[in-house]
Amino acid sequence: MLARFALALAAALLVLPTVHAQAPSSSPPPSVKLSGYMQGRETYQENVGIVGTINRARLTAAGGVPGNVTWRVQGEFRTGNVGTGRASVSLADGYVRWTHNELGVQLGQFKTPFTWEYVTSLTLVETADRSTVVDSLAPKRDIGLMVDYALGGRATISAGIFNGEGQNVTANTDSSALGVARVTYRPIPYLVVGANAARYFADSTRYGVDARVESPWIILRGEYIGQHRDIADNADDKGWYTLAAAPVRPWLQPVLKYEWFNRPGIAPTGTLKNRAWTAGVNLFPWRRTTRLTLEYVSRKVGEPGVRKSLGLAQAQVIF
């Protein structure tokens, strides 16, 4: 009796996929889109020489399901932290998102909404690297919940609560959360201003403002970011940058950037003062999917400090 039941069950399972495929579907099957980008670079620095690296190599899968729900999974392929390190794959983004008109709710791991330069993909930032103050003070990817709302196409409000432990850390080790909020507003065409704040409820607050002009003829951008520690008697860590770029041709974009950053909250005054000039050019030989970046970076760290220069060439392909 048991053997007959097992044979009948196996036959039903074999027939079921065929019957399901023939049945009419009430909705189209979910779609999946694959995309990604890769950045390879060569750098030259005195007393170091020429060094080749893969700066970024990322692959993304994204799609949607019924109910105004979309999803995104992005993996980053990288080597270890030394030249002989083994290659690995790390989760960058992994979230689901529900939208209703101007309202959006996002859950998972993704970029916290803090500063224009961080929330913008590095493929769209005019320089090969983000500013030192952004890399140092902006909260990065984290696991949490975010709500955003667009107001008439001119303003956007985003606010979220996160673990505060960083990327791919699933436990909240200190039982204290991270709250992040950002507001942007477009008062006139080509001009957008923004403000953001982040509260590590255990110990510190980070804050910042930014403004950018993006027209067909000129790009001007600047950001100011600071950090205040609850128990520190020193001044706030703070920094800023300004950038100018001009798309003089569809394939040619000169770039000039200056950045300033200081961290008196963790070191004696002037010890970690960081100033840098970046002069470069972006070339787009085959539209925007391929970009070649050539840069010269002159950086001075400390007070009075020692100036070091770096030459960089980077090729980027988006697919």
C-alpha cells in the first residue's frame, strides 16, 4: 500500500509542472535585469612606483514582483587586503523596496542617506575617488529600514534607522541604533541644496550640508561635513571640498577639486590635517558606458606636513 502511494505521488509531481505551464497566467513572470561595472587602475607615486589594482568589480541583479515591490542584490568581487590575498565576494546591496506614488519604504542592506557624494554611485562621481572627509565621516552601507518621500519633484526627504554596525554585520553589538536623515531641495533649475544628519545614539552626531549646480555647460559642487562626539572636549572633526567640471565636449570633461579635512577629536590639532588638490580629465570615447580618468593628486598631511603627489589612470566600463 505504501509503495503504491509513493508511486502515485511521484507521478503527480512529474505531471504538475506540465499542467502548471499550460494553465493561463494572471500576471507576467517576474523580470530580472543584470548590470554592473568594473574599474581597473594604474597609479604612480614616488618611492612606491607603479601599482596596478582592480578598484571596483561589481555585479547587480534587480527586478520586481507584483505589488509595487522591487528588489536588488549587488555583489562586490575583490582580492584580499594584501597582494597575495585570496579573492572573495562581499554583499554590497541586498534589499527590497515598496513604493506607492511618492512614498517609498526600503528594507535590507543599502547606503545610508548621508551626503551627495556617498549616495551617488562612484561611476558618476567626477573624480576617481571620493573626498577624504566623505570616506572618513559619512556612515556607509548598513542594515536597516528607510522611508523616503518626494514632494512635487522639487524636494525629497529620506530617514532611516540602522544597526549602526556597518556592512554585512547582522548583530547590533552595542544595542544602540544609528538614525540617518537627508533632505534635498531644488529652488531653481540646475541648483540643488541638501542637508543631512546622523545620530549614533551611543556616542556621536554627524552633520553636513551640500550644494550643487549641474547645467549642460558647468558642474559646481561643494559639501561640508562635521562630527561631534558627546564625551570629547576637543573641537569637532570637520572637512569640506569644492569641485568644478566642464563638459566642453561630449567626450571630454576637465575636472578640478580641492579638499580640506581635520580630525582634532582623535589627534592633536593639525596632526591629521589633510589638504589635497586634484586636477584631471574624464574621457568618454564610446558614450558614457566607457570612461577613462587621468588624474594628478597633490596631498599634504599634517602641520606643517609633507606633500606627496600621485598620478592615476583608471578605465571604467559599465554594462
